[in-house]
Amino acid sequence: MDQTLDPTRIVIMCLCMALLAAGILWRAKVPLGWEPVVAIVRAGLQLAVLALILSFIMTNVGWVFAWLGVMLIIAVFTAANRIGMSARVLLAVALSIASGVTAAIGIAFGTGTIELGAQYLLAVGGIVIGNAMTVTTLSARHLREQLADHRGEIEGWLSLGATNRQATARFRAAAAKLSLIPSIDQTKTTGLVTLPGAFTGAVFAGASPIDAGLFQLVVLAGLLLSGAIASIIIGEVLGSPAQVPVSSTPR
């Protein structure tokens, strides 16, 4: 980039936009309080720490794997907290996210499609982990809503002799579908509505537009695969509770 970015100006501008977002939400009586401001401050601090860490770990693939492990742990606890923390939920989330991420990264790099370099591993791994976390959270929350909203239908099937898994099968599938729609829509509209980060980052790093597009295509395929695996596993583990929830709000 030809223009040197001014850190002070950027920080002030980002804080102003976050304050504006908080003000708009407050005026509309959306109960989020100062969360937009807290979120941007946390993001700034975390990115500053990340920049320092990356300057060290980018020289070694092993350190990148270690950092992705840290990201994975944080993603698991973040999703579990959103769903409703318990030992069962924590294990289910860990299995879902780890399985999806491992499959996507394993295929992308194990087949030699992408060179196992520190920069590529970090880019693909970070994006895939974040998406798997989001899909897992959405799947579990949609699942709870589906089970609570259709409690009567589920109990009807149970009274006719269906097992828990049989009675809830349709709602597990519906929850998975709802959680994957954003990823599928983003993939469909890539280049038309959205200009994805992996593509622009590769272009700014000096890659040709064709190479950047191919790299982005691999990332998008990894997002779909990891999301599909994560949504199915979280549904299978949490989707047949012994007692159907009466409310979509986690206890």
C-alpha cells in the first residue's frame, strides 16, 4: 500500500464508528449497551498482541500450529458460553469445531493443494476456525429453538413409540440448514456482493488475481466443509436430549 496508515487517526475513527453504532442501537432500544464499543476496543488490543505474536511465529510452521491450537481453545469456550456452558456442551462444541477444522485443513494441505507454509496455514486455519465456531453456535441455538417451538410434536412422536433421535431428526436437520445458510450465501455471492478477506489479502501480498482467486476458492470450500461437519456433529450430540427444552433460552 502506498499510503502509510496513521494509527492514531485509525483508532479515533474506529472508536467513533463504534460509539455511533452503540448510539443507534440505544436509540432503537436494542439491549446491547456498550457492547459495540467494548468489542472494537477488545479487537484493537487483540490485534495489537496478534501483530507482535505473528512477527515471531511466522518463521516456523510448528509455532503456527501451536497458535491455531490456542485459537481453537478460545473458539470452543466462546461458543460453549454462547450456547450455555456445561461439561456436555463444552465437549460437544470441542468435538464439532475440532472435527470440522481438522477435515478442512487436512484436505487442503494434506493433498498438496496448498503449500504447507506458515502464512498459508495461518490464513486458512484462522478463517476456518472462526467460521466453524460461528456455525456451531448457530446450530446449537437454532436446535434449542426448534426443539422448544415443536415440543408438542416431539412429545407426540415419543408417545407413538418413536425414539428421541427419531422424534428430533427433522429439527436437527432444520437447525443445521439454518446455521449454514449464511456461509452458503456468502460463497454464492463471493466476488459479486462480497470481496473476501483471503482474496484481498493475497492480492495486497503480491499474488496475481488468478492465484488469489484460487486460494480464496480453497478457503471457501474449507468453510463449507468445516461448517457442514460442525453443524451435524453438534446436532447429533445435543439434538436428542432426554428432556425436551420448554424454552429456547439456555439455563
